[in-house]
Amino acid sequence: MKFLILVLLVSIIVFSQCDSNLPIIGKKEKESMSSKVTLMCYFVRLLGGPSGYKVVDNNDGTVALVSYSSLGADFCPPPFGKTESINVKYYIKKCIQGQVYRQAQNDCKGTGTAANYYGAQKLQMCPTTSTCIDSDSPAMISCINDTTAGKAWKPGGFESGANIKIVSNFLKSRQDEIPATSTDYYWSQILGATLANIDGSSAPTGSSIINFGYVLCFQNKS
């Protein structure tokens, strides 16, 4: 509906300028055109623009899942021009634990080779079959002691719903440097210490806290 209204407004402006008797647009015509563009941009502003969630690369070893909403259009003059409101839902450490971030290249290929996903490590949530506290958990300690970008980290954070698809698509786009297949499992803390792949699917039956999984660190902002 918004798109149809915008098309109608643009059409009114364009066709109002189509006059074969005016080979050169004069001052009055330019003023009229400017007025109509301003009016159109006012309505564009009222109608708003796209909104949703997206992953933003911060170029500091972290990415963020953000909610965003846009107002206005790129071609509109101030104060109607396009602006964007962004709110961080949570941060994700860009590299899997064991990998080394390269600032200049903004990637995670600072150690190892493609054969071992550049040093990505698999860690246990607990070293024994009994439950363990954070200080005894290799996976938890790995994130808690991580100082990337000065943030406080914990393993996992994969969630259900639409957002998991946005995050998993971003991770899948980096399969040249991180494990991102359906059989690569990570520790998730959303519903306790469980293994899940980047699509949010649980690990095979029989997996337990003493199994080994990749660790991706999150900082929850909600």
C-alpha cells in the first residue's frame, strides 16, 4: 500500500512537468517542481520505510544483530531525507573460539589453515557428567575470559524465530572461515547447556554436557 501511494505521488510530479510547449523549464516551473517534490517527500516521511533486523559488521572483531527502521527517501532534501534508527539486540564475537581475528583483513584467519577452520576449537561444557559451575566449564571460561572489544561474553545465544535465520544466514555466508554445516554444533545457553547448529537445530539424541562443541561468544543486550 505504501509503495502504491509513493508511485502515485511520483507520477503526479512527473506528469505535471510534461508539457511539450515548455522546451526549457523556467523559474516558476522550477519553483512549482520544488514545491511538489517537498510535498511528496513529506508524505514519504509520514509513510516511513523498511524496518526489521539485520547483522552489522563492526569491523572490530564483533558483529551485532540490530533492529532498524528507516524514514524518508534517499532523494528527498532535508529535513525529509532518509534517516535510519538502529537498536542493538545483541553482539556476537566474529571469530569462533580458538581462531585469531585479523584487524587489517577483518577476518578470522590469523592462525591455522582452512583444513581446521583456522584454529577453531571444540570445547566441553563440563569436564564430567555432573553439572558444573562457570569456573569449571571450559566453554564458559573461554568466553568469560575473552576481552574482544571490551565486552562481557558468554557462549551461545542462538534463538528461535525469525532472528535465527538472519544470524544463521550471516554465518553461512562465511563458510570459507567458520564451521557452518548442518553437522557443526555449537554450545547454546538459550535453554541451558545444549548443542545446536547455526540453524538452531538441536544436536543428535544422546549428546551431553561432556561432549565437545564449537564456541561462539555472545553478549546479550535485551
